[in-house]
Amino acid sequence: MHKRTFVIFFMLTTAFFSCDSGAEILEMPEVVDKPVLEVSELVDEETGPITRCTEAGTNPDRATDIPNPVNVGAIDDRSCYADYKEITIDGTVWGIYNITHESNHIDDPNTLQPRIERSLSRSQTTGIGSFAKFTGTVRILEVGKTNNDGSDGTYIMQAKGKHTGGGGPNDPAICLYLAKPVYGDDGNGNQVQQSFDIFREQINFRGGSGADGREIVFLTNIGKNVPTEIELEVGFAQDPNDATKKIHYANAVIGGEVFNWNIPEPERGTQSGIRYGAYRVKGGRAQIRWANTTYEKAEND
């Protein structure tokens, strides 16, 4: 963390405490009675020991949610470390997404990664002008860390969509936005996560996965605990090079920087979908915060 960012965060924290690739969820979520937590009741960043599961975090159903969550979308909670919670800081309500290594108690943890994500209803048509668009503000406090750079990091959002002709998983990811840790000295000789490189993990062909099926492209870097505006729009548009064809796109804006990308084989795409939250932690812990989330979509045949 930069010294200026650390000082501001420390001042704010002191002030508050002196006065705290799974299938899309289609069913209605089970609602449990969990209130919004104020700053005086919860530390925003967890710094205690990392555990696999906690009693409070072991939800019996992956669709378990709080009443009237401020973050849009249906919950997909496959982590027994912590449940989704909310915290109010300086008038802004933040959704809290914390997961740890091997904490997926819903699926086989050896095959599917932990996650607490929100799934947004998909645009099910492929005509020009069909789209799904998500906006929000993200703060990243911590992401997964291993001894292998290729396994480091946590996904903060992803574009989803099925396709014709088979190939790949039943509900494939089109591209995933991956945050990897960048370390620096905390002033006491300790190497800590100070910022995060953001990558787009994009398919090379429909249903692509693994080293041959996906490519990881660097996009930008954002600081730890820095609120960053995000947009992600996935949809169909006219091909600018051939009016008889169309493109399937996944266009992101991260902290004001534009990162447009055209999805391969647009003629095979049948959906445009988005999920966000915290997904994948192959070592350690991930802590992602989301606020000011919105969603809209359009359907054109």
C-alpha cells in the first residue's frame, strides 16, 4: 500500500472506531435474517488467521442471502469461510466477499474453486443491440497467493454465455477479470499486497479452457483499497468491417480506462451474461468489496 493510501485508510479507520465457473443461479434465493453491519461492528479488512471454514460461514444452500442486499443479482455462495455481508462506510454500503483456499463446501473442492458471486439474468437473444451491462465500484483488499505465479490471484467478475455446436463446459466462461497481487515493503520489512494487476483471461475459441484454450492479457493496475469504477458490457453489435455480419463483444471500463474485446466465433454465441464478486483462491484468502452496483439488459432478435 502506498504511504499516502495507508495514512488515509488509517485515519478513516481510527475515526470510525473512535465513534466498523458454476451454473447460473435461476431459483429464488433463500433469505436469512442477517442485518447490514455498521463499521463499529465489523473490521473492513480481515487480518486474522486464515481458516478453511467457520461456523458462521457454513451456509447449507449456495443461494442463501441476506434480506434486500444492496448488491444486484442472485447470490452463489460456495464458501464456508464467510457468508455475504454488508458494511456501511462514510454513507456507502459495501458488499463483502471473503473466500479462502479449499473452502468450497458445496462442490468437490478438488475440482471447483470457492466463490461468492452474484449472477445477473442473461440476455438470451443475439440480435444487434442485445446486451447485458453491469456497473459498480470495486475495492480489492486481498487476493489468492500461492508459490506459483500462474495460480495466484482471484477473479472479480466474468462474462458468461453458452454457444451452439458443443465444446467446453455446460456453462462456459467467455472471459474472466483476474486480479493478481503486487507486493511491496510495508515499512517494517514485511512484503505485503500493495496493488493488483488486472488481467483479462479470454477464450481463444468457444468453450476454451486451460493453457491452450485461454489467453491472459494484462489490462491495468489498481491500488489496494482504492475504490475503482467498473463497467462490463457483453452484447452483439454490427461488424464495423462487414455490415452483413455481427460481433459478440465484452467491453470493460476499469478506472476510466477502456478495454474492448471481440469474442471469437460470434455466430456461435447464444447468450450474454455477467457474474461478479470473488471467485478462485488457490492459496490464502481473497477479500473483495462491491458497491453502487447496477444492471441493465436488452433483448433484440
